[in-house]
Amino acid sequence: MSRRVVVVGAGVAGLAAAVEAQRRGARVALHEAEQHAGGRCRSFFDDKLGVTLDNGAHLLLSGNQSTMAYLRAIGATDTLIGPTQADYPFFDVASSGAWIIRMSSGRLPRWIFDADARVPGTQPADYLSFLPLFWAKQGRTVDESVRRKDRVWHLLVRPLLRTMLNADPSEASAELAAGLLRETVAQGGQACRPLVARSGLSHAFVEPALRHLQYGGAEIRLGSRVTRIGVSGTDSAERVSSLAFEGAEPLELAPGDGVVLAVPPGAARSLVPELIAPDASRAIVTVHFAVDAPAGCAPLTCLVNGVADWICAVPGRISVTLASAGARLATPHETLAQAVWQETAPAMRLPAAPMPPWQVVADAHATFAAVPAQEGLRAATRTRWRNFMLAGDWTATGLPATIEGAIRSGQKAAEALLNPSMER
């Protein structure tokens, strides 16, 4: 009989762990405390706007290899859209200036030698000062690792890193920024094409995964909250032997069974008290507008010198993201929507009045804080128990809290359980 893997948590990390475990021949049982799967990567129907919204905007890149492998596994590669080239439109809120960064396809950054492809008013030599960031030292912030703060910094590097790390470079981990840059910019333009979920995050990452798992015989239980993890055995033979559920009978685990815990860090600490995990977070606020972008508009536009950080345009709506937005949580939603629309309208070449119907979605704990002190708290995949693995974007993936990091962590956890060559 094939080995059983119990996955606790049906966010994208848990879904990735379940899909990978099933691919490797395991019998999968997936338990989720909420009545829906997806965690912080899902869609919902908004009654106010009458459209389906994502609970947060997520930036994906064509070079996110774990994400692409996951989408291939669940048959959802066609759910993402984006340009065929690594083009990044920018709009300067302060000056109303607009330009497009056009990265060259290969690894050689030929684009910095093209005046029409780089930041206006810059020279190729201006970009060399950021090379040390690719090999940043542990414990340093991005600000501390970049000495020269010129136009390239203010109009390209800072806004992009702020968005991708969900932390201002003044506090963000240079080590995490370096890991991100090595996997994207260093791989050339074909690894940096921006992608967005055409019909919503659930349509791309959640619904196809659930169908795939169900077709493969997985047991999926929503509204199934784990309250306690039972351990038995002694010393090196100690293992997780049972899972207790709220309002249900406990689940006894056979000696060959494995568990992947794929829940947020706070929930993981409550179930595994000795666990060290990130304990600080950063907020994300997304303002959705029920309006179509003009024909030919890019799906992603970066904003500088404004309240918001980037605009995502998909059919039927425009979603505007405010990164590291803790200071905005107390702002009245209508006031915030008006301020964001005043920046979005000129960037999208739309009239400023009247403001389209809007909705604000705020997540005070959207990601772990991508700062040096928190990086040292990220847990490894393996635990002291051989049949118990951890997954989640907050684990030690080498990346900030991204879909790519979450999926990678789930795949790694399933592999650690089921691949004999990875045994310690």
C-alpha cells in the first residue's frame, strides 16, 4: 500500500505539498481549518462591485520555476497572462513622466546600453553601483548595501524591491533581495517577464489543484482545524503519531505516514510550542476599481513617488497595491481610494472623475517582515521528527514571502518525506 501523507493547511504551500506528494505516489489527506482553500492566495466574489476579486495582488515572474512546475502539474499554465518580453512600464506620480524598462532576453544586460530601454536621464555606468547587492552580506539592509542613491535607485531599484519584498529598502534584508535578484535579474529578461492571474488567483492556483487532487483520490476536508499534534517514541525513534481535530475524532498515524504542516507561523508556533518562526509581519493594502483599462494597456505598471506601488490591470478591474502599508491601515477606505485613484487615472490614461466603484482589501499580516532580524527566525523544512515537515513562505526558502517561495516550500517538504535519497 502506498504511503500516506497528511497535509495540514490548504494555502498554496499546502496545495503544492499535496500535489507533489500525490505525484510521488502517496495517498494524500488535506485538512484546512477554514471553509475555503487558498489561504492568502485566493479569490472571492465581492457583492459591492459585483466582480470576483483577489484577496491580494501577487507578482509572478516567468522565471519562477517552482510555480511553473506546479501549474504544469495541475494543468493551469494557461491561467497566467503577461507580455512576451520583460517590459516594465513606470509612471512617476510627482512629474507625470512615463517610461518603459525593456530588459534584454539574455543574461547580458544589454538593455542598460539602450537609452530607450533604461531609466530616462541615466547612463550605463549608473547601474554598476548595484552589482554588490547581488552578493550582499547577511544581517545588512538593502539601504546599507547600496551606497549610491541616484536616479536609478529612486526610479527603478527602490520601487521594485519595495514591491517584491513588501518592505522598504531602508529596513529590508539585503540577503533576501540578493536571493531574489539572482533568480530573476541575473537570469536575464526571459526569467523576468511579469505575469498575472487572468481570471483570479483561485482560478489559477486553487481550483485546478483541488480538482487534480480529487481526481487522484485525495481526501480533502475543509473546516477541519488541527488542535494538537501527538508525539510518541523516544530519542531518535520519536515521531508524530496523531493529529487531534476540533470537534472530530483524532487521526492516528501509522509508522509509515508523514505530515506536512503548512500553516501561518503563528498557527505553527501554537501547535509546535518549541518552534522558532518569524513573529513580525508587514501589511498589504489593495484597492480594486471596477473599470477596464484602455486597450493595449500593460497588465502591470510600477508607480514611483506616490501612495501606491503598482497597478495590475485585468479584464473588468484595475487593482492597485500599497506595499508595506501598515501606516495606511487606519486611513478611511474612501479617503484612501480617492488618493489612489488620483494616481491611477493618469497612469492608466483614464479620467480622474468620476471615480469608478471601488473596494479596499487590507491584510495587516500579509507577509512576514523581510528584515534581517526575521530572516534568522525562519524554520527549516525538516524538524526533530523524521515524519513531520514544515512548509510555508515563512520557512527558509531563501526568498521573501512570495507565491514562488510558498510553492517551493511545499514541494520541498513533500520531497523530504518521500524521497529516500534525502533521508538524514
